[in-house]
Amino acid sequence: MNPNLLDLVLFSEKRKAFLMLLREGPKNTQEILDRLQVPRTALLPQIKKLKEQNLVIHEEGVYSLSLIGEIIIEKMKPLLDTLDVFEKNEEFWADRKLTPIPPSLIKRISELGDYRLIEPDLSHTFDLNPEFVKNVSNSNHILMFFSYFHPQFPSFFLDLARKGTEISLVMSESVYSRLAEDFQKEVEEFLKIKNTNVFVLDKKEVEIPAVVVSSDKIMLLGLFNESGRFDRQYIISFEPGAIEWGRELFEYLRDMSREAKI
């Protein structure tokens, strides 16, 4: 692909959106304008450039990708999806530690899809994030890894387990030790409930604060910043690809852990 063609595809949001729309199949002009929500006068010059490079065909009032266009856009889609993830919150990603995530999952980070950030709620400074609580409380099955301690975790997870929620927890050694010392009764009761599993990751330093996957409904991910601090910002996504991505990250951490027993 020559640099001019690369620029043509990448450096215009209108052209990118138009090409990705045609990836779904041929569209007439009105369909395109309705879907992209742009004025005709703004879109037509961009379409003309794509036609001149033989990426788009216009026949009988219908636009479609040429064979060259189909090949290029199919190859470009993973890159475009990855760019979308990082461009959506550039400041957040620029200050996150990504090295603890397995390379195989980093390569698929585009699967986070149409996520958003949960910001810290100053009105609940000492409480669990209300959005986290709402989404997790309505789940039948929870997978969660955490390497930070919150004093409301023991009662929160114990209440869910008592209701019959299936819960698999993986935690760092330091968090488990504190729970076992300060909340011994709660931990013992939790471990006795049949629908619970607890695993302990023995590594001294775990550089991922939290991964939550909830009943094929939601994925939440917390990441440390470059200073090694967790600022209570979570990525939240309801997309199937993100949920599977989070499940694989949880299983990666669980497979390195030992199961906790009473």
C-alpha cells in the first residue's frame, strides 16, 4: 500500500466511516447519509477521492467496495478497531501499564470495542463504585481478580454467595492474607459455600488491579498508571468480544494461582 493510499484510508473520519459502512454491503446515497449523519456536500468530495483510487464503485445509484477496496478494508479493520480503542481515551492509555497483560491479549485489545470509562465517584469515596455494585449484583456468575484491598469486599461477596451467585475469585497473596487475618469468619463461611472458588496468586507484585467478568453481560478492567497507582478508573464494556477478552485474562491469572482451602 503506497503512503498516499494509506493516508486516504486513515486520515479522514468520514472516509473511514464510509468504507466501514460499505463493508456491510452495498448502500444507496440516502442510506449512507442516514447512517453516517453527515451532509451530502461534506461526504461527496470524500467519496470522489475513494473512487479515483478505485476503492469504491458507483453503479445505478448504489455504492459498493471494489475488490481492491474489500481486500484493503478487511486487512485494515483490525488496525482501525485498535486505533479506535486508543483514540477514544488517549490520555488514559498513555498513562497505563499494559505490560502485565499477556502479549496475545494485547494484540487483540481492539476487542474491547465500544467501551467507556467509569470515573471515580467523589460522593462515594469510601464505598465500592456504585456502577460496579449495580452490574455485579445482578449477575448469576462472576469471575473477578483483584490485587487491591477494599474493606467492603468481604461482606459484598459473601452476600452474593449467600444468594446463590456463582463466584470465582482470584486475589493477590497480600490481599488474601489481609482478608484471612481481618475477616477470618467471613472468609471461612465464603469458602464453605458450594458456589464459590477462591484462588491466590503467589507473585509478590501483581500489576493489574482488577478484572471482572459478569454472567456474559459485562467486563470491567482496572489498570495501574505508570506510577504504579490505581486511580479507580475502570474500563467497562458490554460487547461479547470484550467479555471473552476479559474472561481469557481472568483465566490467565487463575491458571497461575493456587486454590485456597479452609
